[in-house]
Amino acid sequence: MVLTNSLTQNEFEPEAMTTPMPTVEEIKQMIFQLPIEEQIILMEDVEEKLETIQMMQLTETGFTEWNDEEEDIYDV
């Protein structure tokens, strides 16, 4: 018995296997359909994620002095 794969090569590519990204408006509509308790939890989770991203971006500015090319002479 010979097994063949009926999928074409294009169906193995990541683009062919992903669903389209919803728009911001579609996401809003989905969120507003959630119970208020779940909306509050979602909002807290999003706020925490955004705070983390902002802190990471802020701390990156403190390391710019380490990007001095003259200091590369110490790299072996």
C-alpha cells in the first residue's frame, strides 16, 4: 500500500496555514461580547503587558553607553 499526501507544496508554507489577522474593530467587537468580569481581567492583563514593554524600552536606553565601538578592543 502506497500512501500519498494530497496536500500541495503551497499548503505546507506558513502563509497557507495561517488565518487572517482580525482588524482592531473586529477585536473590539469580540471583547465587548465578553462578560464584564472577563473584560476587566483582559484589561488588567493588557495593561501589565504594556507596562512590561515600556519598562524594557526604557531600560534599553541605559545600555547605549555599552555600544561604544572603542570598547570592542577588549573583545577577544
